Amino acid sequence: MAGDDRFTDGVASITQGRPLGTRNEPVTGPVADWATDFSHLEPEWAADPYPIQDDLRERCPVARTGRFGGAWLPTRYEDVAEIAYDTERFTSRSVVLSNYRPAREVEPVGVTPPISSDPPFHHHARKLLLPAFTKTAISRLEPATRAYCHELADALTGQDVVDAARDYAQHIPMRVIADMLGFPAEDGPKFREFVENTLEGVNLPPEERIARMDSLFAYLIAQIDDHIANPRDDLTTYLLNVELGGNRLAPSHVAGTMALLLIAGIDTTWSAIGASLWHLAKTPADRERLAAEPALLPTAMEEFLRAYAPVTMARMVKQDMHWRGVDMKAEDWILLSFPAANRDPAQFERADEVVIDREVNRHAAFGLGIHRCAGSHLARMEMRVALEVWMERFPSFTLDDPDAVTWSAGQVRGPRTLPLRIG
């Protein structure tokens, strides 16, 4: 691959050439009525969105806000599912709601294919990734993942109080994704910065947001350059060599997919592991039962995914239309709250309870429709191994200070500070 002329212009070929979209002024501040002025960035949403979602589902199942230039929030499972499966009326060209809309010129590929891609391109872009995320391929990663979880636990042993989000949960997907992509394991702090910039910095002025994204893509280009000079058996080299329609992938496609894997592959699993530990720390009966019945963990894990689903995705309305009693305009955002769908009592019995032996659990934590998470086997493996190792090493743990737990704001929600007493 030496001298791959697709990348001779470096980062400029990807970042400086991106078409700008329409702009909206940053809008933050207290919400007066969540039905007409919702914001997923507000502190009360990050702290506990479920009562808000339950209220909206009862009195206004499709909420509206003028923030971010206009957006909608369905809270019923059937509404979320209908939009997720409807690729004719809703586009995926941007799945992170912000104060900035990408231009239509990025269709059908989007900025981070395949999750930002529309059919028919989406099918082919997604198919390229599937071999790396089969159950068999993921099973080969389990021994190293388990060894790393024990390494993290070793560093915590002997302490009375530890931050399970900062010192355990976040590091596991960082290491796994770094290994898959062939990135330096010591770059973990950079990965966290990229995650926070992308998913929690959505209300920054567009120029600053673009500058931060440029930093991410500059890092990716450096990794690509290194892989061109030193090919090896990893996902980055695979993306550089694989063909789509008889041609190798465009630089924007390679870097965009790498960005997706790096950002989504870290934050979602970090959040799911942390939320599971938070639940077990505050619910002694469930923790004690899992300690006594470790075979129940896979079932309990699915319930944690349902009850604390970390991911909310976005779509954009293609054309003006009347939908489920509301008038949507072209370019309106829609937040697909899989967490709200997962707590819809019309879909799940005892929807507001965490039932760790729930047998029928067709949750939407990994999304619905064509964009259902291609990395679900990876996420489940990381989550299971992380919880198995934690329960083995620290079978008795509690929240040290419930009020000290903090949660990320934005479209991926999980604990960012999680002080647990293990000693």
C-alpha cells in the first residue's frame, strides 16, 4: 500500500473539503415544558430522563422543540420503530443532533458510513464491516479482553473506594477498539477527548465543533499513513484494501468509518458497563442474586441493556409532511430515543422495573431497522466479560455516595463518575 495516492493530501482531503450545512445558534437553558421545548442536553435529562419520557408518552407522544433549528422526540416504541424502518421519508445523513446540519451533498454516504448512509449505498457499506463483527470473530477477542479486565481490577484491589466509570468501564472498550483498529493502546486519553467532543459538544459554535472534528480526522489520517507504511492484520488495513463496486474506498469513507468505530465503539459500551455496575451497586438483592447465580448474567445483561439503553440516534425529515398528528418540515431533526422505546408499557410488562430474569426481552438498545448496531456481538462480549470479572473480583460493592454519580449529556448516556465502595 505504500504511496496510496488516495491519501496524499492528508487530512485536508477529508476535513477541509467537507461541505458546510445550515447553521443554528446554540440554544441551552431551562426547559419550561418538555412537550414543546425539550433538550437532551439539559442536566435533568442527563440525571434521570425516564420520568420526563414517561410524562411525554402519556400526554404528548411526539414532543417538539424549536431548539437546534427544530426537532421532534417520539417516545412510544411503535413510533420510534416506524421511523427507524422508514428510509423513504427519513434520512440518516447525520445521526448526531446538533446546532449544525450537514449539507445534502454528503448523501448517500454521509460523514460516518454506514451509520450515516442511506439505501442503497448503506447495504454495501454495512456488508463490508460484517465479517469483523461475527460471533466467531468476536470470540477470538475474548481472552485478551478478560485478561485486560483483570489487569484493571488488579490496579483497583486494596482501595476502599474506586471510580468504576473512570478507572474500569471506560478503559475496556478503548483497549478493544484500539486493538481492532491497530491504534496505540496508550492513546486512550485522546479517544475519550474525541468521544466527548463528538457526542457532548454538540452545542458548541459550528466553527469550534468543526475544528474539534478536524482534530479527530487528523489523528485518523496519521493512523492511516502509518498503516500504509506498515500494513498489518487489523481493521484499518482491511478498510484500506477492501473494494466496493470494484474500487477501493474513498479516503472520506475509510476515515469516516474509522471515526464511527472509534466513537460509537467506545462510548456505548463504556456507558452500558457503567450503568450495569451502578444498578448492581444500588440494588443489593440483584447483586447478591447474580453472585449466587452467575449463569443468570447473560439474561440480566439484556435487561440492563433494555432498562438503561445508552443510545439515542437521530434522523432528518426529507420533505414536509404530516406524521402521527404533527406537521414535520424538511430538515427537521428527529431524536429516536431507544431508551424511551424500551420503557414503553405498551411493549414491555413492568416496563419501569428492572427484572433481571426477564425471559422475553426484545429490546431496542442496539437500534432498529437497517442501522441496527453491527457491533452488537462485540458490545455484548465486552459487557459480559467486564461484569463477570468485576463480580468475581469485587462481589460485594455499594455506591459510596449516590449524589456523586454523574451522567453524560447528549445522545449516549452513561455514568461518567461512579464512586463504588469495594473495600
